[in-house]
Amino acid sequence: MPPAEWDDGAVICDPTGVGPQISMLKVPEAKIAKNRIHLDVKIGLGRDQPAERRGARVEAKVEQLIQLGAKELSKHFMHGHLDHVVLADPEGNEFCVV
């Protein structure tokens, strides 16, 4: 399956629908040093899913990643429900669990 594209980024999808999706978003900041990449770990099954189900899946993955060395930076809510969590890997690279 070709990557899905939109005005500010794109997503790479496993053609079988089993593997994770990799989202790439444009950012407003100029490149300062090395190339930047911001990954979204899409575990919530999409915003069309019930918010409680998505939030529980996101929280479970966040806990797993924290146990593996990630650090939680911030939580973001949509309509009063958990939407995504920003984490950093042990080297400080940020990524989201959506």
C-alpha cells in the first residue's frame, strides 16, 4: 500500500495491516544540526474508536515503554479524553504514543 499523504506529512502503513504505521509530520522549526525525525507509535486504533478503549491502549503502551527506558514528557487530551502522550527515548529523542 502506498504511503498516505496530507498537507503536513505522510504515513507509511504495513500492507497487511498487521504492523505499526509510521507517521511523518512537517515541523515549523528550521534544521539546526542533525536530521530530525519524530515517530508516532499508533496503538490506539484510530480516533474513530471509543475514547476509553483508545486511552487504555495508549496508557498500557506508555507504561511498557517507560519500563523499557522512555520518559513521559506530556499528556494531551481531546474532548476530555486521553489522545496521545509525548515520550522521550533515553537519548532525549521525542516520540508520541497515539
